[in-house]
Amino acid sequence: QKEVEQNSGPLSVPEGAIASLNCTYSDRGSQSFFWYRQYSGKSPELIMSIYSNGDKEDGRFTAQLNKASQYVSLLIRDSQPSDSATYLCAVIGLGQGGSEKLVFGKGTKLTVNP
Amino acid sequence: GAGVSQSPSNKVTEKGKDVELRCDPISGHTALYWYRQSLGQGLEFLIYFQGNSAPDKSGLPSDRFSAERTGGSVSTLTIQRTQQEDSAVYLCASSRSGISGNTIYFGEGSWLTVV
């Protein structure tokens, strides 16, 4: 079982709609979760982090975490064409020697149509 | 520097040749990570440095891959006897110290094509 799973998409929504991106993870002990946005040909950039169950809002973005279901989601309200990108879900996992590493899903490609 | 700097930005090499990819992290960042991203795939962890030490090199896919970091700053990822399946974007990231409680900053990547 992959550690972090996302629907690869593509997900297509009209401008102004809500885009919903979902992610599940396998390690029940995970505590920290991140959403990165990656434009085509560019490096990932952090847009949201969430550590506690419930919702966390930042502008048009809302991250939702449900640790019991091992599920984290990202909602983008009033989607804009500039939101068109691949969204990567990441979880802190344990590496060798007790070190931490970010474990990424494959990403969901979002297209917002004008 | 202002951000994580990687070079070369693009590299085309012939199968069987060796390549070196360089990463210059943000000044003062002790943690440095290498990831690989193949076309249409997520980021695959390769190796983690804390200072000059690599406590986790579990993601290196074969013994053709090696990395080092000197002076707690610049890191070099070396791929020997490159294969076509090594074609990918190699991303370097750094943080002030580890992951928890810190923001990870990514470089723009080195695009490697093996022909």
C-alpha cells in the first residue's frame, strides 16, 4: 500500500466553482500534513499545512483533516484559472535513524476553465 | 543566497556517462533533501543531510547514485553510468533544521535527460 494516495485526475472545474482535492495516508501515527502546489515545469511551493483534526482556512483555501479516517483534503473556493496546477499532498514520515522526511502523493492535476 | 539554487538547470547526457548535480541551499539551513520526480509522478525521496552527515539515504535507488555535502552547505548528487530510467527532474530542498516546525524550500530542479 502506497503511503500517500491521491486521485491523479485530471480534475476540471469551471471558474468560480469549488475544487475539492483528496488525499489518504497509511501511517496512522502521522501528525503533520501539507499541501503543495506545483505549476508545470516549476518547483513545488507550500500552500497549506495542517496538524489538528478539523478545518484550517487561509483565504480561498481550506484544508480539512480527519485522522480517524486518515484523510486530508484541500478545498479551493472561487477557483481561478491561475489555480490550474498539480496539487501534491505530503505527510511527514519516519526515515532511517529516526529522521523525518516528507512523503508525497503523486499529485492531482487541476484545471480551472474560464 | 535568497533561495535554493540548483545547477545545471538542464542536462542531456548519453547513456553510460556520469553526471553531477549541484545544490546550494539557503544560507544557514542545516537540513538538505534530494528528491526525484519522473514525468507525471510525485516526488520520490532520495537522501537527507543534516549538516554534512546523511542519516537517511534509504531512497537512493541503486549504488550508481551517491551524494555528498561539504561545509554544511553545497551538496552534489552524482549518478554514475546513467540509464534512460534516470531521466527525471532532480529537486533539492532545504530547511532551517529538519521538517517539523520548519518550512521546506525547493529549488527549481535539474532536468536530466539520458539519451
